[in-house]
Amino acid sequence: TLLDQLRYYRQYTFLKALEINDPAYDVAVRLLPVINGKADTSRHHARINQGMLELQNGDLFYISAKNNTHRSLYLNILDLQPDGLINAVLPNKAFPVLPSELQLGAGQERVFPYVLKIAPPYGKETYKIFVSAKEIDMETIALSNGSRPRANLSAVQELVNESIGATS
């Protein structure tokens, strides 16, 4: 319905504009090209043009994350496609990877073994990275299309739900 489309659009624009930087939640995330089935860290910088990573159709990559703090943190990533769709990257039941598996210990660096492939629609992809001290599940938010999930929500999940006017 039109109301559902408006909610989804509001959710997308809210997430795209959302930017909260807190040094207490310092996690560095990179996309690493996959060459011969392995993460290739040597070619990462060669694909950066004017501060943007450029990828081509069919390119494969892994996600690498490093926790630069002295405490455990949880990571979630959403992909905001250029055509307005929201996809869950981590967690993602299709891989499968659950929210509980996205904990990064203090100082820990991980390359997640889930291959992502570049495919249409083409344009500027936005990856929104959510880091918290408690387990969160942004996949539930991405798939909800504006409806409120039943589980207990973190502050980040509540914020997103409020942005789209979700009700109990």
C-alpha cells in the first residue's frame, strides 16, 4: 500500500542520513576483494578513487572488522542500495550468521567468511555500520518494512522504529 511505501521510504532516508560517531565504539570496517578464494589486502587501496571504493560487476569481497577498543562490541551492517532497498548484510539468516555471532572481542580483528558479490542495481552503495555494547539485530529492522518486531529492542533499534512511526 501507499502507506507501507511511505514508511519504507522514511526508514531508508532516516538510515541514510543517520550518522553517530562515538570513539567508545571504534570499529574499523573494510571491504576486501576476494582473489582465488582468499581476502586480498594488498589490492584494497588500488581500488579507491577520490576516497570511494570502486567495484565492478561480479567482484567478490569479504568484510573485515577490527575492534579498536578495550571491550567487546557487537557489529551489524545494513546495505542501502542505490534503488532505495535495504538489505541486511550482518546479521543475515541467509548466510546464516546470527546477531550473537557478531561479537568482536577487545582488539579483535575478523574477516567474516561470507562472500558478497557486486550485482545490479549499480550506483553508490551505502553500508551503515552499527556498533553496540549489547547484541543488536538490525536485520529484523531491515526486513520489518516499518512494522515493530516483537523482541526486546536495543536503543538503536528503538531509534530506527521511532523514525518510521512503527507502532506496537
